[in-house]
Amino acid sequence: MFKRENKRFMKVWLQTLLAPVINNLLYFAVFGIALHRAVMDIEGVGYLEFLVPGLIMMGLINNAYQNPSSSLIMMKYQGLISDLMTLPLKKYEILLSYTGSAVVRALVVGAVTFITATFFVDFNFYSITIAVVSMVLVAFFFAFLGIFMGIWADEFDKQASFQNFLLTPLTFLGGVFYPTSTLPEFVQQISHFNPIFHMVNLCRYGFTGLAEFSIIYSAIIVSTLTLVMGLICFFVLRSGWKLQN
């Protein structure tokens, strides 16, 4: 099942792998190369170096979410979704199959984005371990979220609406392109309730050593959300909610 999901997104690699990387490079060109001369260093960190972890996070978020959600909704359109409940697999094995494939796709997009950025930015990692762990956690969280939305949504419009009207705004307001310290105090406080802010903060700390919020608290928040989302997906699969009559 894991191999099937990997083959599914690899068959349309121009759409699933190349397109997200090109989108990130366009953001990099517009916000980075065009503006980095006008933007002062952020606490000693160059703007391009500040920007890349945010772009990597954005690629991880979108692709980890889209992979399982689109697969499950497609199975609904094909009338195959109830077969998930009759497969000779344990529910946690089904869960790991979908999340594993989503994490692979997300990390490939993140890796290609990073490799491309190295042609323009000299990275001095503050902590490779924190950077990698944060990316894996974020990929798993949005893979779980994608599974839940794929089960919940009855059509592509609902899945796309969630991404367009909630996920994308939260991503752009999560400090991907700018430090939240430049925002008014009230808006800064609100941004701390945005889970994507903590994900970006954790990853950026691993790359640059720059943190806008306590790294310990950000790590606890991201880890807890990932665990809770995983448990929710497991119990939803086990219950058969919206998967069988």
C-alpha cells in the first residue's frame, strides 16, 4: 500500500514534485533575491537565509497535506473507499502507509528546495538535528491532517476550501516571509496561537539559531499536535467513520 501511494504521486511528478519546487523558487525570487538588498539583516541573519526555512516548511505543509487527502477523496469518487475496512491490514498499518508516502513526498520537495537554495545562500546550520526533526514532525502532522480531511470531505471542493481558506492564510501569517517581531504587539500575540508559526520557528532555529519564541515550548506544541492528530486519525480509521455504511 505504501508503494502504491508512492507510485501514484511519482506517475505525475511534474505536478506533485516539480510544480511545488518551482512555486517555492518563485517565492524565493520575488521575496528573496528581489528584496534582500532592501531588507536589513534580521538579528544578524541575512534575509535569504531567514527565508529558506520558511519556504521549506511551506512546501512540506502543502505536499504532506495534499498527498493523502487527494488519494482518499479519489477513492471515494471511484467507489473504493469502503475497501479500506476490508483489507487484511491493521488500522495502524493503513495509517502508516498513507502517512509514510505523504512524508516521503513532502521531504523530497523540501530537500530539492533546500538544494536549489544552496546555489544562492551559504548555510551555517545551528543544529541539523533540530532542523531535520522539525521537518519530519511537520510532515507527519500534515499527513495526519490530510488523512482526516480526506476521510471527512465528500468532494474535492471541501478539501480545497480547507486548504485555500484556512491552511494557506495560516501559512502566510506564520512568519514564513517575515519576522513576526515586525508586527504590532497585539498581532504578535495572536500569531503565537498559530501552530504553523511554531513549526516555522522550530525549523528556522535549526537552520539559523534565530528564534522568535521559546524553542522548548514550540517543540512541545508541535510534538503534542502531531501526536494528537495521529491518534485522532487512528481512532477514525478504527471506527470506520465515513468509510463504511
